[in-house]
Amino acid sequence: MNNRLQKFMDWMKQAGVDASFITSKENVFYLSGFRSEPHERLLGVLVFQDKDPILVCPALDKEDAKNAGWNHEIIAHSDTDRPWDLIENRVNELFDQINVWAVEKEHMNVERFEELQSRYPGSQLVSAEEKMKVLRLIKDEQELEILRKAAEFADYAVKLGVEEIAEGTSEMEIIAKIEYELKKKGISEMSFSTMVLTGKNGASPHGNPGSTKIQKGDLVLFDLGVVLDGYCSDITRTVAYGELNDKQLEIYNTVLKAQLAAVEAVKPGVKVSELDRIARKTIEDAGYGEYFPHRLGHGLGISVHEYPDIKETNDLVLEEGMVFTIEPGIYVPNVAGVRIEDDILVTKDGYELFTKFPKELQYVK
């Protein structure tokens, strides 16, 4: 039994949970080591207090699961099977009665929730989310090494993008170059849709890159990350093409000051809320508070956005081994947008930055 499964089983005993069905692909990967995209097909791990777990997966993925290291039972279902019948039959062979099921209520859709409920009508269904979040919160050394390497690829991707900046080059042309070169390095998946936004487009925090061409005097914002061995990186850098005006410089320097101040405050024992307040106050004091509309950051790991939210209302205390982003931004419509983001690890005495591309304003001539 791997250590992650054992910790989850220990929680089940303490919580009085007889059986769990974990169905999000991220948590299936975390518990089983098997990473898959099931699309509409049913994927999950059945976990019990004192019995070996069972992987439920499409039959077409069975060998991949074995090759990923899963050495327990597999319920493999074909497209002509009724997977819930297979699950019910096997569970009923193991148990006379299940009083409490734990499921991911935030992930399991209503149809599947009702399917489970109808087959075990006397059972209570409780949430497994909080325990899974806690388990994934503190990264082990193997996870940290993958995250460091993923961040190196993110740095490399920004470098590629900056080198492609030229007058008349479009946002999408730069994205194409970045992703083409990453694929040549063996990166098959991005953490999310790569963003390159130029000029006024950068004032949309989640803007959509398109055919807009870069012009002299633009700020160019890069927001991207890669998936490496199942783990994500996430970096944002904003650079200058040519000379900037005073307003653009003021916005950039304010974001940089806020980001550096929040990063420097990272260490065990500090509350998450304090990091957000430090960055937000810096931006508010400069007169741009209304133009910083989002949280300071988010947890990072198997998911690009995972627990915890780095925001002013979260009083979670930082612990060694936590990994998250710090990414303040200012977005002034029709003027400019600037965001600076790093991936950061809480260490025994402070922090380690995984992303290392320079944050001081870079000028492309």
C-alpha cells in the first residue's frame, strides 16, 4: 500500500467512513500514480478501511494503469458495460452493508451521485474533498523536484516568447513559437491555454490572445505553464517593447514592489491572509486598489489552481512544503495591464522561488 493511500485509509477509520469513491482525475493520479483523461467514461478509485483499493477505469486504459504501477485490482469496463453494475457487484462481494460513503461532492456530477445513492439508499454520503486537499497540501521531495523542473520549462518558455517580440508580430504567432519549441523538448501539455497579450489587451486579467500585433511602446504580458510528469508550473512576466510612458512605468513598478514585498514575507507561521494584505496595501497606497481585482495567488501541484487560495479572507498558516503562486496585478482599461507571478515553496526558514526569469523590467529593443 503506498503512503498516500494509507494516510487516506487512516482518515477513513478516524472519520467512520466505510468506503470512498474518488473520481477526479487529479486525485486518482495522486492516490494511484495513474494519470488519465477519461473524458465521459467513469474513472475512480474505490478505497476501503481494511481492504485493498480497487481502480475503476475504461478497459482501454487497463494496461496503461498497470504500467503506471497500479498493482491492485482493476474493474475495467468496456463501452458496452454498465460500470455501476460492475462496481455494485464487486462491493457487495466485499461488504454486507456500507453505512458511510465518502465522495468528491465538488467533482461528482449529479447523475453519478444519484447512481451511487440509489444503489446504497441507506448509506450516508460525506465529502472527501477536505481530506484530499490536506493530503496534497504538503509536497514531498519527489513532487518538489518535478515542480522545480516544470518551473524551469516555464522560465524557458517566457524566454522564447520574449525573443520572438518584434513589431508586427501577433500574439498568436508568439504562442505558436513557444508551444512548438516546448514540444520539441518533450512537453506535450500546457498547464492552461498560453496567454500572450500586448498593449491594451493586457488590461484584461484573463484576456484571449488573437491576431493583435505588437507595436513599439507596448507592454507584453506572458502567462503560461507546462505539465511535467503530472505536475504544473505557472509563471507571468510582463516586458516592454521599446520605451514606455510614465503611467506604464508607474503601474509596472507598483506591481513589482507589491510582488517582492509579499514574497519576502513568506515563511512558516505567517498567515496566507497577511501575504495578500501586504501586496494589496502596496497597490492601494499607490492609488490602484480598484484595479487589482483578484486573489494574490493559488496553490500549485497536480492542478494548476489548487488548495489553498492565497487571499485576504484565508487565515491558513503557512507550513514548510507548501507550494503556491504569488501574482499581484494592475489592469487599467485602455491603458495597460501588468502581472508578475512566481511559483514559491515554503521552506524551513523562509522560501524558495522555483521560477527565476528576471522580474526587473525587461526592455526589448
